[in-house]
Amino acid sequence: MKRCSPAVAAYRMKDEPYAVCMKTIYNLMDHGRVPGVSHESLWEKRRRKRRYRPVQRIRKRAVTPGHSITDRPPAVETRTEFGHWEIDLIVSGKGALLSLTERKTRRLILRKLRTRSQAAVIGVLNDIGRQTGAEAFRCIFKSITSDNGGELLDYAGMERSVVTGKRTHRYYAHPYSAWERGGNENTNRFIRRFIPKGRRLGRISRKLLHEIETWINTYPRKILNFETAEERFNQEIAA
């Protein structure tokens, strides 16, 4: 049950003789009857209590001539069609991780970047393309949406495969509009449970990243009716 929310803990014990509902777990926590666990232990509770200082926004560089998020098909926005992803970088110091989240199934792909550069991002997409195959890549990665971070601005390089030509469609969210990539932002919060801010990303092993990716993809999600992202993803692939 480690790192589980009360909702997931209740779901996982539903067939056990000692099963209790989510509300009961919260009540037990209120009365200190769950050893070593309190409301302060809950990730979402801690996150909501953080105090944010006003930040002076700096105007970002102009976006290259890519497609705006407003050009995306409606099926992407409503999450009714499989194969549309959100991409983001988790940055600390000189190191960076690349996270890809599929919008419908919430499945995560987590990779370490060799450098914080556009070429490194494209290199990861090329690696995924070689692993999945060019034809499968176009079916699984119909589109990718990102913010306007400098490492993600080579839209032509990300859209184009050196082997088969067009491989995906790229869309850019509006500046300072993280909610337009809500799935990716939420997944990054999951990742931060394992890799807190300030940790040197360059020292993180690929083995640890694989373990984090696996944990997140096999974690029952309330939004998925307590199925896992891996289960939903495999259902879409098999369909």
C-alpha cells in the first residue's frame, strides 16, 4: 500500500475480510489510528498547503511556426481518441528527464536526456520510433502537445521521421497555460514523489527511471475506474 492514496488503498482491499471504505480510512487517520500515517503524509494534502509567492513573469521567446493547440481535432480535447500525447521536460540543474503522457489512457513514457537540447528530445523520439517501428509509431503517436520550452521548439524535427517522412503532428499550448496539458502536469507530480525538486537528475539511473515508470503505469487510477494506465493502454493497442 506504500504511496497509495486512501481511495486506492480502499479499492485494493475491497475483497479482503478487513476491507474498509475510503471515508473510513480518512476517519481513522483523523483519530490517529493508522500508525505512521496522517493527513500530512498525503501528497495532495501537502501540495495544497504550499504557499506560492508572486512570480514576475518573463515573456517567453516567440514560438516557431508550429500548430497551435487550437488547431487540434476535438477528439484530442475530449480524450475520446487514443494516440494523442503530451510531452514535457522535468529539469534540475544541467540534467533533464523527458515525460510523455498519453491523454486517454494516462500511460507514461519516462526517459533521461543526454543534454538539454532540441536534438536530445528528437533523439528520444527516434529511439522510441526504432523500438515500436515506424508504422506502429504513427498509430500510437498521432499527435504530441507541449508547452513552448526551448528544447521543444523544433516542431519540424519532431514531426519528421528520417525514414518514413511524416511521423506525428505537433501542437503547442498557449504560454502560461499548464492546464492545457493537465495529464502531463499531473503525471509529473507523480514523478516528483520519487524525484523531489533539487535532486540531481544526471545521477539518476535508467533502472530507477524504469521502476518509477512501471509504478506509475501499474497504479490503479480513480479517473480510470481503478484500472491502471498500462491496462487501458494495452486494451487500446489490442483493439
